[in-house]
Amino acid sequence: MLCCAFAASPAALAQSAPGSDSLLGEAWALDPATERVDLSLYRTNYFLPVRHSDRVNPAQGAGVPGFDSEDKEAKFQVSFKARVLSAYDRRLGGWLAYTQQSHWQVYHGEASRPFRETNYLPEAIVIYDPQLEVLGLRWRVAGLSVAHESNGRAEPLSRSWNRVIGMLGFERGDFALMLRPWTRLKEDPGRDDNPDITHYLGHGDLTMMLRVRENTFSLMMRGGKGAVQAGWISRKWLGPLRGYVQLFSGYGESLIDYDWRQKTLGIGVALNDMF
């Protein structure tokens, strides 16, 4: 697919130097002027005080007598990364990252407003900036991640998987896309909580992002049985806060829902719009 890539000229590389005009350069601190050790936001950090599902998974309350999830809840995500190693020109770097996504039954007063599901995702990442042109796009990210994701729960609600994830990031102007193929690392069949997870979540996803007048529009598409997540993040309107609308349709919004299809709509605020 990348057979048409060719090395950019020195002038083109100078023009593509990371900065305010580079979405991926900003996301991964590729500018040589950035600090060698860097701490920054990673995936979108957001809080959705209202999230509605059209089809609540009845298995979510398994093992909890009398608990039935409500179709309205709050959802939030915290995500950050730290560059711990980097080349002098910042084209090569090693990162550690952590993402946590929680679903909070805050409106379920009868059940003491429990957290329905929390997913924990630590990663070790290597990022390289090829500085090449591919079909009119700037190839800015070639990366590899080793990721563990789990919900930290006991049986029968335990869910987890380990993956090696490739990362290919391209951009042009205010448009960027990230292709992430992955392979699941094998586990002991006797300890595998979800042996069919790749049947539902597939072997990769594609995320596209477009900034228009300080607004950000995003679209994620995932393989397997399929999932789509669309988002709109407004310009800053209260300090660093931006309005955020998130729409999800398909399988695997969370690990407990990996084999459950639903449509959800959430409204709230976000801090950033990066991959």
C-alpha cells in the first residue's frame, strides 16, 4: 500500500517541520525544540456527564444480585503519555502511556451510584518520524506499541487482552489520520477471559481527524464485527475546556461490552483532541 512513498526533498522537510501547522507533530512533540523528556496528554481527555445507550448489556450486572444497569450514566477518560527517551532531533522517541476509561452509573441512586466498568490501558511505545510523502500526505508517525488492557474485575466479569499495535500516522494541513493494525498476544486458554475478542474487535482501527476553525471532527472505524465512533470537539470556551459530543455505534465501547452491540450518545467537555 505504501509502495508509492518517496523521500521528501530538504526544502520539503523544512516546510514540514513540526509545529502549530502539524497535528501529529504537536501530538508527539516532534519539533526538535521540544524537551527531550516530555509529559503530555495522549488520547482525548473528556468527561461526559450524560451518556445514553439504546441497548443496555444485561451481562454487566452478572454476579451482583439485584443490580440492573440504567441506560443513562456518566463516562470519562483520563489519558497521558511521557517521553522517556528521544534522539537529539526528536525524530525517534520512547514513550510510556496510560489511559483509563470509566462508566459511572451516577444516576442509579438505588444502587449507591456504582462504577459499572473501568478499563485500564498502560502502553510502551516507540515513535519514529519518517518525514516522507505518501500519496500527497506527510507520513509523520511510524510506531509500535505493546499494550495491556483489562477491567481489573474478578470472574465472571473479568476481561483483558494483550496486543502489539502498529501505528502509521499521516497528515495534510488540518487533516490527519492514524492507522493502527494490531495482533493479539496468545494467552493460556485456561485463563483467557475472552477468547473470541478479536472476532468482535478485529485486528485494527482507523481514526481520522479534521480541524476547522478551532473545532475538531473525528471518526474512528474498527474492524471485526464493526464499530464507529464520531466526535465533535468545539473551540475553547471555558479556560482549556471545550464542548464534546461523542456518538458510538457497534461492538466494544468498553471491555465488558466487547461482544455487545449498542448505540450511545454522550455530551460533555474535553481537554484535548489528540490521538
